[in-house]
Amino acid sequence: MSDRYSVAPREAADVRAYDLETDVLVVGYGCAGAAAAFEAAASGAQVLVLDRMSGPGGASALSGGEIYLGGGTPIQRACGFDDDPGAMAAFLSAALGPGADSAKISRYSEDSVAHFHWLADRGVPFKPTLWDAPTWVPPTDDGLMWLGENSKPFSDLADPAPRGHRPAAADFGGKLLMDCLAEAARSAGATALFDTRATCLVLAADGTVVGVVARRYGTELTIRARRGVVLTTGGFVDNDAMLAAHAPKLLGHTKVSAGTDDGSGIRMAQALGAAVRHMSTGQVGISLVPGLAARGMVVNRHGQRFVNEDTYPGRIGQAALFRHGMRTWVVLDERAFEEVPEPQRWGVQPTHVAETAEELADLMGVPAAALADTVRRYNDFASGGVDPEFGKAPRWVRPLTPPLAAIDVRAGVRPPSESGDRRGTGASVFTLGGLHTSLDGAVLDVDGAPIPGLFAAGRAASNLHGEGYISGTSLGDGTFFGRRAGTAAARTS
């Protein structure tokens, strides 16, 4: 998707009259926008939210609803887990990879329990029960889940505790979360203008952002923001030109979005000299059933393991795409397959079955001797209930017995789209990079100085993440830093 309108700023001197005025203008109505709108309105500011869709939600409403929270939340304690901010920060610093923002991780971890209570006070329900197995999204309404904290190497860094908090919904919890946040923003006094697309920022002579230019039903609107503009417009996975320029490995895969993550907010801010961070990074979901992977082995095109299979499945997805070009298989036996209840297999079936590892390798197109040696070594150690090579938890370790099967993660079928046929890639992606911001969401220029009047949060900004990703850190950092951005914008004079 490309932007038909120039993102070059409009000079305030060229605006003869504003069609609308407000104190704080929030552009984008996902979880970050709703959190920003609530806090700005609760601070006493007049708040207007723009969104190009016909209602609030965005990609947040389509998500599983996981929110990464820890440090000793009531849900953790009810499930029998002690946790502290230091352990949470240690895990996030490692799991979010090179380039993770230590200052933001520290603040997020220190304030995590308070943020849990903020969400609960906005009506977001969490059930005090644990889903205790690897998964993308629990098939239950359990309110707590592991997200790799108990898998090596992370379990060696700090005492592990599950921190995936999920709204109590029978299915994906994102819509329930957004319903609660949007109602909270509305109740606090924020108003919204839908079917309205911001096209560029309005810039005063002294370099302060004082509003936006937008289009609604083909008509141009100019909107003045007396205190600040908060960009919560999402990432850029829907903009193939931006992907080609910054994150080419994400091209050609299924896009995880509401169809509006075209990078427009990022580009509008860049047109003012805003800095960006980690634009090459992305999250990768793959057609892999975590329960099957944990009970078997994940191997690459060389027939070799490359990860402990009980880890957060998105970590396997990133490695599969970025390091192995999606040439990745789950190798398992009949017992492993049958141990995962059919509804939790999502219709996934083995793509290859054989009586020996060598025969299976021939079907997979990987070196037969290498795969046979991988299976032999795995089984030798598994007979003693250990995995010294990658440290998979003993709970999941046992020898694999013939016949063996392989599941090609590229076999996941995705529908074609206007940007090309995406069937068979097996990957679903979204971007992680975005605008460089302060702890309070101020957008920073290439010299590290705040651009007056401009703030950002959510996937439009680069907050916690480096090269890695953990479920819940999109909704978590979106709501947390969205709150901070809304508060900061409201107090700007």
C-alpha cells in the first residue's frame, strides 16, 4: 500500500483557518491511541482521535490479546508465582534481542504491576488460571501463560515466571481489550472522527507541530492541536516500498495487520527530520504447532536442530525466516502427534512420513546422513531424559520412535492478495521498527532532540524491542507508552 498524498509538512502560515481545534490530537485508534486518549482526557485536555477506519480497534482488536506484564501481578500471585521487576527486565533484555532499549525495559518492568491495575481499572478482565504448555494462543480463557521465560537460555538468567496476561475471552482477546479501552477513552471525554486519514503534519515557524492535514470522504480538513499530536498509526508492514527499503526479508509473506499499517505516521514524522530505529526488524509467526514442536525436533535444511523447541514459538519463527530462509521442519513420531489434542493442531498434518530417518530426509530434501545423526544423538540423550545440546525441558524430552513424520512449516496456506500470491510461505509478519522516542513518547530528531508538539507510541514507535520479540510486548508497550505519550502531550503548553 502506498500513500497517494505527500507527507511533506504544511506550513502553519499557509493554513488560513482550521476546520477543527483540540488540545491533544491522537492519530490512530488502536490500543496505543486509546491509552493515549484516555490519559490525555483524564489530565483535563480536550482530546480528538482520528482513525481512517469506521471505528476503533485496528490491529490490536484482531490480536490474541496477550499483554506482557510481571513483577508480581495479582494474577501471577494467584497462580503461585513470585516475580520481581529485576527478573522481568533481565528476561526482556535478553529476549528482545540486540538493540533492546534498556531504559524503557527498566521503566516498563518497574511499573508493570501498576499498569496491570490500570488495565483492570479500565475493565479488562483477567482470569487467575495458568495455561501451562507452549502455545501461540491458549485454547481456553486462562489468564496467564508462559512466553519462553522457563526455556533456556532465558531460564538461566533469572527465576522464571509466566508473564503473558490474557483478557478472559473464549477466543482471541484483542477485541475485548479494545472494547474496554475505547469505552474508557470515551468515558473520559475523548471524542473521535472516523473514516478520516491524516496526510501530513502542520508545522509552525518555530518548528513546533501544531496540527495535521487530513482527508475525510474526499474533503481536506485542517485540524489544530493546541498542545500536541500523538502518532499511533501502526507499523509499515502494508507498505511494500518501505519493506523493500528497510526490511526486505518481510516481503512476500502474509501481513499481520488491519490493512492500514502503511507507515504513514512514520513517514510524516520523518519528513520533519525524525529519527527511526530498528526498521529492519519484524515478528514472524509460522505454521508451527508449539505443542508438536516441543514434543519433537525442529530442524533446518541441513537436517540439524537450531533451537530448543519448548521456547516461545515466535523465536523459532524469527530464526526460521531470518537465518534459515523458512527451510524448516518439525520432526516427530506418532505418539508426539497424538499427545496434542486435535483441536490444538489447527488442522496441521504431517507433510512426509517414513520408516527411517534416512527415508524421511530423502522426502524432505535434506542430507540423509545429517538428519539420521541428529535423530540418533537426540534419542541417545533423550533416553536419559536430557537435552544437553539445547536444554529443552525434561518434560518434553523422550526418544522418537519410527515411523517418523515431518511437518514443513512452509505448507501453511495463505490466501492470495493484491500484492501477490502468498500461498505456501508459512510466515505471517509485522514490523517492529519505528520512530525514535523518549520515555514519555516525545519523537526525537536525528540529533536526539525532541520535536516540539510531536509524540508517538505503539508500532509507529520503536520502544522496547531490539531484534527480538515476545508476544504481549506489542499490546503491553503500546498501552504503557501510549499512556505516557498522552499524559506528556496533555501537559504541553
